[in-house]
Amino acid sequence: MATEPKNRVSQRLAALQPSATLAVDAKAKALKAEGKPVIGFGAGEPNFPTPAHIVEAAAQAATDQKNHKYTVAKGLPELRAAIAAKTKADSGVEVDPDNIIVTNGGKQAVYQAFVSLVDDGDEVILPAPYWTTYPEAIRLAGGVPVEVLAGSDQDYKVTLDQLDGALTERTKVLLLCSPSNPTGSVYSATELAAIGEWALENGLWVVSDEIYEHLVYEGEMSYILAEVPELQNQTIVVNGVAKTYAMTGWRVGWMHGPADVMKKVANFQSHITSNVSNVSQVAAIAALEGDQGVVAEMKEAFNRRRTTLVEMLREIEGIEVPEPTGAFYVYPNVSGLLGKEINGRVANTTTELAEIILEEAEVAVVPGEAFGTPGYIRMGYALSDEDLVEGASRLQQLFA
């Protein structure tokens, strides 16, 4: 008689939670497939097609036999050179192309950043609200996420006093995401300089997620390495083409950092994935080096939708909507709706509220529990103007 294995799944994988944003998006798509007119504000994905010149570059690359073979695990030299040039042009920060690693989307870059820095029990300061993948990646690497809550009353941005309060002997890394997913908040140059000096003073690593850098609607994008260049030897930056160029499905991200760390990360990637699809890498080169007018056009549309959604949500009693100035998310405080009757139903949590919204208004939103902050919901405005207005109108009617 066969003996069952003691543990069918490792403890680390068993402890992982599925992506709440992808789960909401999947449920919305399933309902749409059933013929229901669901409007989804859940996924963090531009509704635009990938620009034509990028697609054309990929089509040509697919016919080139050299792209049918393995290439350097850390990325095509031409793409890493393009990333270095783009980084210099956007932020003024000089990066050696040899210290850039091209990854299978930004998520791989995030995980590899943590697995390269964190040993078992090391603490990572994680400002909340946070993107759902961060705490899971930290735990998977053996680290301990230490959440620091910055609510709507402080524009979702942590203070130095809060960071001091979270600091312990086990603290090794500070995670920053600006512009923020899920809140749309953006740290100013002054704020980043202060945080960077604090990290430098306390000998901490910084992991800076800058994937929404080209979606800043008020003021200018600021970069922590531009504000505190002394941090370059203890900072890993993660980025990618997904959000800027509507290339979520192409799976091209990257990371850069100090040479000694990137060498080890390259070794790691050589064992787990090898190179990113060569066709996708060629497409990314076309994105970075090609016409940037398409980026401005998409940004203009996002800005218009941002303004519309904020205005419409602010007309609903019980919802507090801070002004998002980056990315493509609105993160309203909906605690004023909890405990109230909605079509004969009462929601005591934002998870329950999101279920009521989906079932009663056929609108998909992501509850704040997914981002470490119950009492909030995330609504992405990366959808058509018509769907956005219709979805917001449904919410106005539901909560009237």
C-alpha cells in the first residue's frame, strides 16, 4: 500500500495568497462571458493596444532565426543599453548596462530583489497600502514584512517618524513605490530626499519600484537615486515596459543595482528562467527607442479619466477620495459606507462591500484588505471613458 507524502506542498508555497487583483479581474471576465454587463475597475492594465511600431518590431524579430535560440540570461545587450540610456534621460542616474538584468515582467524583478537581499528573519519595512505581491514576495524570500500604515489623512505617504517607529535591529530593507499602486500617490523630491537620507543614516537597503514613472499628472516625477546619489550602492530599482507602453502581456521588466548583487541575481536567474523571450526583448527596445508620442497620448487619456472618476466618486456620500497624482488608480476611503443598508444588504467589511457592488451594480472593484488597509477600495481607471462613466454612475445609483 502506497504511503502518502508527509507534506504535499512546501510551507512557503502553502502560505502564499493568490493575487487579489487578478482574482477580481478573473471573476469580472467570467461574469462577462456569461453575458452580464460587468464593468471592471480591478486590473492594473492599460486598455490600449500595444503601439503598432512595437508590434511590428516584434513581428520582424520572430522571423529572425537568431531569436529562436537561447541568449544571455540577464538580457540582450542592446536592450540593457537602451534601458541605461532611458534611465539616464529620465532620471539623470547613470547605470552600467552590465548591472541591468532583464526579467520576465516587473514581478520577477520584485521577487529577485528581495531574494537577493533578505535572509530568514530579516525585516522589510513595507508602507501600506501596498501592492499585493510585495508581502508575498518578501515572505517567499524568508523575510518579515513590517507594515507601516499611511492612510488617506496623510495622502498615503509614510513619515520619518513612522519609519523610525518601525525600525529594529532586524530591519534590512525599505520598500518604496512611487507613483503608488494602489493609491496613485506620488512622493515629492523633498520627501524622497528625506527618506533616502534616513535610509542612508540607518544603513538600509532600498528597493524602489518605479514602473509608473511616466504616469505623473501633477508636478514632476522624482527618483530617490537622483535625490540621494550616495544610496546607489544600497538600492535596487525595479521597472518595466508594461504600464508605460501597454505591454503587460509581453512580460518585460528589469532591475538594476550594485554590481556585486546583480552578479548574484544574474546567476539566480540563469537557473530559474534563463533569458526573457527574445521577441519580447526586441519589442521592448522598440518601445524605449521609438516614438514616445504614444506615451503622451495614453497619459492624456488617463489624466482625463482620473479627473472624471474622482469628481463622480466625490458626489457619493460616505466616500472620501484623496486626489491621486500618479499611476492609474483611485483609492477612496469607503469606511463611511460600512454598516449601512444597501439594497437590503449590509457590508461590515470592504470585502463584503466589494461583493455587494459586484452583485448589485455589476461593477468590479478590489477591496482594501488586499492592500493591507481595510476600509478602502481600489479602482483602476485604465478602461474606456464610456465604461468608466457608466461604472461610476452605477455606483452613484447604488449608494443614492
